[in-house]
Amino acid sequence: MNLELALRMCEAAVRQAGREGALISVAVVDAGGHLVAFQRMDGARITGPVLAPGKAYTAVAHRMATADLAPLVLPGGELYGLAGDRYVCSGGGVPLGESGGGRGASGASRVVGAVGVSGGTVSQDIACAEAAAAVWEGA
Amino acid sequence: MNLELALRMCEAAVRQAGREGALISVAVVDAGGHLVAFQRMDGARITGPVLAPGKAYTAVAHRMATADLAPLVLPGGELYGLAGDRYVCSGGGVPLGESGGGRGASGASRVVGAVGVSGGTVSQDIACAEAAAAVWEGA
Amino acid sequence: MNLELALRMCEAAVRQAGREGALISVAVVDAGGHLVAFQRMDGARITGPVLAPGKAYTAVAHRMATADLAPLVLPGGELYGLAGDRYVCSGGGVPLGESGGGRGASGASRVVGAVGVSGGTVSQDIACAEAAAAVWEGA
Amino acid sequence: MNLELALRMCEAAVRQAGREGALISVAVVDAGGHLVAFQRMDGARITGPVLAPGKAYTAVAHRMATADLAPLVLPGGELYGLAGDRYVCSGGGVPLGESGGGRGASGASRVVGAVGVSGGTVSQDIACAEAAAAVWEGA
């Protein structure tokens, strides 16, 4: 992960939010879950600074899209009761693979960062995060 | 609990993970829930340092395997609403009894430690934790 | 505060860091102390995501530069014992006034945001934060 | 950082503690500050699981030995008021450089992990951490 690419990813997410009519925050984290870049659109909720980095952290930590994680943390799901004050398990966090194409990958050691989006509906957040991930995969 | 035995338990869990094709973290805690030993396999998720000690803590705190605790924390379950930032209630935490055979024991004062494993599927985590517990029981 | 201006402020801080030979993180927060933009330079410390927003938060919360706050929190100082897990009281946080010129202002309701920088020496952090604040004041 | 090397570092710290007559905990973290290995000697304080990883985290995050950081966080020091619930700024945390010889290095992007020791006197903790770092540097 590097800042230049992270900024391009943020821009892509914000652009997609414009198309979606959503006001979002977007965060990009490195392999250690530490923030590299963050942007909150004018008028976006003040939850964004917590939830967007949280989704990105969760995606890199669990090596899967938070949308895929969401059903697993439901009551009765395999990961119900998951603890940790940085976890956000609703859709909008997408892991980034070492050589692109890592979206949703749960493969072992290949995830090197993640993007997280919050502020719109879950489907809008996912669309924005995937727009950012597409920049990564094309890089 | 002692360090020498805790290290042998960690090794057994890591060995089992190799057989399972999983990349795990393993934690051993004492009767107070405090960490004695921890090991994270190369390439294992960064959630391990949170979740493996969390499962071990939860197992020793409730004196039962976290796999057995999981249904109790479901909505409507006896322990629904269980709070605390160190609780992890999915399978992979196993309590250790005073004289072996303590796995799953909910008997009052006999639990003197626990092992917690995270990083694989829940069933892989359980298998690794039980491999560690078998070392304890044979000791 | 708005995202476009926050991004220009981040860029100015990063540019100044280049001149200083420092690797920094920079954060811009709004009047509520909530993050608007954040950038961490390649190779900058992983403390940046905690300390840069912390300095910005502290500057907007107390309506003064964290460099000016530092002596007040010394033992015997007026604010000794200041608590709160987001406070960072070393130099590098600068409040932003409503109509520019707000740097260091402690005037009541005029502070509408802040910038925080971390990663270099304190004097480098201050120089970078002031470069960002200059963008605000010129806007 | 890898587990095999982290375990050898823990062993070296424990061995040194034996020579010092101290009972310690030792932690090794990766570049992201996440735990790789931890060992607490029999009879060592229950603070070890908090303080040893905390010192290691602080050393990797600030890219300097916590012994060197300690005077900076004194009242009036450059980093007084440093925030963050994982910081431990007394001696016993030592950063590990990319190619050995990184002990105490504050150079930009070369720190790839750290060791932290707690439980003895500060000078004992430092001696144990340095014994662990020597294994890293010789690897």
C-alpha cells in the first residue's frame, strides 16, 4: 500500500458516491490495519471516521469482504460473538490482494490492505468500496 | 499452569494446524485469565493476538469451552447480552482442569487455565485447541 | 471545513514534510473534532493514525495550538491531569479560525476545525501543521 | 519477523532473566505492532501480558528503544502528553531493524518489529530485551 494509490482509491470511492447520490467516508488501511488515507465528503455523517476505518480494519484482519462476514456474525453464525472494539461487520469493507484480484480473497498471506466505506446504504457503501478496489486491481 | 507446559501446548496446536492446513494463533492463559504463552504462525491473521487470548480468557472465565458457550449467548439464550471487551464466544477456547479431563468442565474451582485458538475455520480452531488440551491432560 | 480544502491542507503539510526531510501523518478535523481527511506518507510511523488526529482533536477541543497547551498540562500547570484517550498535548496541532487568522486563537466560538501532524520532530510537526494552516488562512 | 525467530528471541530473553535473577514476560511484535510470540515465566507478574506487548508496540511504533523514549515523555519533554492506551514508555522495548543492527534506530522505514520485556527492574528488562535483540541481529 502507498499513499498515492490510496488517494486514487479514495477519489474513486467519492466519485462513485456522487453517482450513487450518497455522502460517504472512505478509508484505506495497510496490512497491519493502520490508516493510510481517509476522506469524508461534505455533509457525510460523523460516524464515518469510526466506521469506514473499522470496516477496512475488519476486512484486512479477516481477509474477507465485510459483506461476506456479515452473515457469519449473525446469531447462530460461525463468528457470532466476535469481539474487538474496531470490528465493523456490515458491508463496505473490501480486502486488497497482493497482486490485484484480491477482492474477497480469503487466501492466506496475500492480503496487503483494505478499503472501507461508510455513510450510504450498505449497497451504496459496497459499490463505492468496489470502485476503490478496482483502482487497486488496475494498478 | 506453567510456561514449559504452555509452550508444549502451543506447539501441539501449531502442529495440528499444519495437519489442518490452517494458519492459526494460539494462546494459553492461567486461572486468572492472564496470558502465559502466545504464538502466531507465519501468515496467520492479525486478529489472532486479539481473538486467541480472548477465547482462552472466555473459556477460563466461564469454565466451559467457547463452543459450548456459543449457543448460550444467542438471542433468547441464558447468557444473551454478555458484555466485556475480552469475550469471544465462538469455538476454539477450551478450559483446562486441575487434574486433566477438564475440557468442557463447568465444575466450580477446578479450572486452572485455558487454551484459545483463532485463525482457521471454527472447526479447525477447535481441533487445534483440543490438540493443545490433550497435552495438558497427558501431563 | 470542507473536503476540498482539507485535502489541500494535507498536501501542503506533506510538501512541507518533504522540505523538512520528515515522514509524517496529517489529519484535518471539523468543529466537532471529527476527521475530514487524513494522509500518511509512505514510511511514516504507525503512530500517525493515532497521534495526528489526536493533536487535531485536542487543538479544536481546547481552541489552542497543542504547542501552547503543552506547558499547561505540566505538573502544577492549569490543566495538569487532563484526561481523555484522544488528547495529545505535544506540538503539531493547530486550530483553524472561522475567518482565517485563527492559529492559536483561544477566542470562544471562532474555531471551526484543526490540523494535526505527527511523525517528525515536534518542530517539524509544527512546521508542517502551520504550512497546512496557511492554506486555510489564505482560502 | 517470523515465529521461529520470535521464539528464539523469547528464549534468549528468558535465559537472560535467569542470569539476572528476574521473572519476566517477553513479547515480540511485527511491523504493524501485532503480537507474534509471548512468554511469561513462572511466577512473573500478571502485568506482563499488558506491559511487555505494550513496550514492544511502543518501540516499533516510535522506532526507538523505550528507554530512549522515557525522558522525552517526562514533564517538559518533547513527547509529554503522548496518548494511546497501548503506550508503555519505560525501558525494555527495543526496535528491530530490517537487516539487524536496528537496535535503537530511528531511521525511517527500516524497523520491522520489536521486542518488549517487563517484570524485572528496568535495567533487568533492558538487559533481557537486548539479549533477545542480539538473536535478531545475529540471524
